Amino acid sequence: MKKMRIGLIFIAIVLIILGWGAHKEKVQKQQINTILNNQQDVNQIVVMNYQTNKEKELNKSEAAQYKEENPLSHIEKLDSGDRKLFADKADYSITYRIDSKKLYSVEILRLKGKEAAISDELRPFLFEVNGKNYMIYWPEQNKVLEQSENTKELLRHL
């Protein structure tokens, strides 16, 4: 009887863990779909430069020039080992908005050391701006996003 109770408790714990994982994956897919379905409507981009502690807001035509056409074309999980290769705090954050409502936000992480230390899987995600290597990080999902020319140009013009 005691073994049966322990077995049932163990099964319940496993089911809870599996259910939580499925829920987390479902929420992630919903966020991705929301971004993909609404990206064309982005009309504001807010960039926070943590190095100078200044915020820049781009509206309508400026935002249209720098918004990502395919923001989630290539995403990859950022494991803790690779995360340690980047500065603890982001140099920039970029928030994409539709009529002042946040669609999604990313952080721009600076590589602390040399590019050679990064894994081959994440190497395509690196990009250079003003002599520094960066990566776009989606903190809500612990993922990195492939860079685009629009993001690089936006950061160059700050």
C-alpha cells in the first residue's frame, strides 16, 4: 500500500512537470504567432541606450525604416554557457510597439571576449556595430534572434 502511494505521487509529479512544459511551449508559440501576425503594424520603436542612459523613440516613417520585416526568421535557445560570453547587462534594448502597445522587446548583448569562443551554432547570430560584436536576445523566451540589416542600421544611427 505504501509503495503504491509513493508510485502514485511519483506519477503525479511527472504529469505536472510534463504539463508545465507543454504549457510553456504553447505560450511561446502564441507569442511567436502574435509577433509574426502583427509585425507589419509596428509604428513605434523605442531604443534604450544603457551606455549613455538615453532613450530614443522612432515614430511612423522612422519606425517603418528600421522595423524588422521577418523578426523571427531564425531563433535559437541561448544556453547558460554561451550567455556567460556576453556582458551581464545589455548595451541596448529595443521595444517594438503598435500604437504605444508593446508587441515585443529584445536586448542587444555585447560579446565580452573574442568571437572564437562562441559556439558554431550561435556564430551566425553575431553582428558588428562600431567595432563591437553583438547578439539580439529575446529575454522573455531565452532565445537569440538572427540579426538583420535594419537592426544594425538602427544601432549605427544612435
